[in-house]
Amino acid sequence: MTIATLLAAATLCSSDAIAILLNSPASSSRNRYALALETVRREAEAGKPLQQFVIGITTDDTALAKRYIEASGAQITALAEQSDNPLAWYLLSVEKNDVKLLRKAAAGGNVQALNALGTLVAQEAVVNRKTLSEAEIEKLFAESYGYFRQAALKRDPNALINLGTCYLRGLGCRADMSIAVECFRSAARMGHPEGMDCLSACYELGQGVKKNPTLSLYWRMKARSLRGDESATRWLKEGE
């Protein structure tokens, strides 16, 4: 690890690092995800139960997952049951694959749970499209939209992308290209690569904004750079 990386890691607070790990690696830059992983791993090794449980449910190392979940499971369960902590309910829902616990976490305002629940409900509408009535499908999409909106109001970039997609396609709400663009732009400005891709596509196709090949290319290259594309990083630097 370089000195620059060490300094950057030191500035990443524990709560931010945990939030990054609980989202997919595609939700942030490669470097930021790596810093988050290093931060949480270090704290887990120091014996912090929350960090141990997070590593336990996100690692591909089954032996490590078992060890950390066994070490921290009782504390996380107590945090959920005694304090009704939304994050604890969400962690338990992931570990147990339990939708009831996921709903508890969402009811408490946990953004990861709100996004997950919104996605599950939307998937239900899509998968069962042939057997559900139009009214039932609309109801499911409206419920999904509601979850995404709650999380987006907390300025969660993943939720902003989900909400933008709802407005783009008119899922659970009236289609509004301009609102979709603002959602994608907000996520992009927060450093979310997928938000940058969505904003790039809007500029390319003229959805909610005037066509602008220059801005479309800029945001596409910005997203690639955050994902570790060195040629895109060089292109951005040359354009400064």
C-alpha cells in the first residue's frame, strides 16, 4: 500500500466504509472500495463486532465468514432486538436471507434495506407480469418507487439511480425525463460510476436534456476512470 493510499484510508470514516461495503463494488470507485475494505477489515481484526459481521456477510472466504459471524452474531442480534437498530436488522436479514427482517430494517429507514426491498418488489412485478393484472403490477411498481424515494431523500446515490430509472420508464410514477436526469446527475456528482453512465446515456440520446456528445463522452470516461481504466484517466487529465 502506498503512502497516498494510507493517507486516504485514514480519512475514510468507519460508517462510510461500512456503507460502501454493503453496496456492490460497482457503486464506487475501485480505489474507494479497496480503502473501505481495508478500513473495515482492520477494525474487524481489532475485534469490533459490527465490522466483523459486515466482513462476515460480504467476504468470499467461508472460513473467515463463519468465524466472524460466530464471534459477533450475538452482539448484532442484541443490537437489533434490544435497540431496534435498522442497520443491525439489515445485516441479520442478509445473513439469514430473511425478507421479514429486511422489512424491519426498511421500516427503520436503512437505505440498503430500502433499496433491496424496492428491487425485490420490482422484480416481483417483472417476473409475474404474465399472471398479474395491470392494476397489481402498477401497485407493485408504486410500492417499489416508494422505497426508492425514501432512500433517495436520504441522499443515497444508489437510491437516486433507482429513482431516476423509475422516472425514466414511468415505473410507479409518471415518467419525467427531467427528474430522471437530475437523479442521475446527483448520483454522478457523488462519485457513483453507474450514475455517470446513466447521465452519459441521457446526453447521448437527448433524454431530459439536449443532446451533448461532449458531456456524454466526459461522463462515460469519468465512469471508466473510476473503474480503473487507465486510458480513461489519461484522457481526463489531458482534457484538464
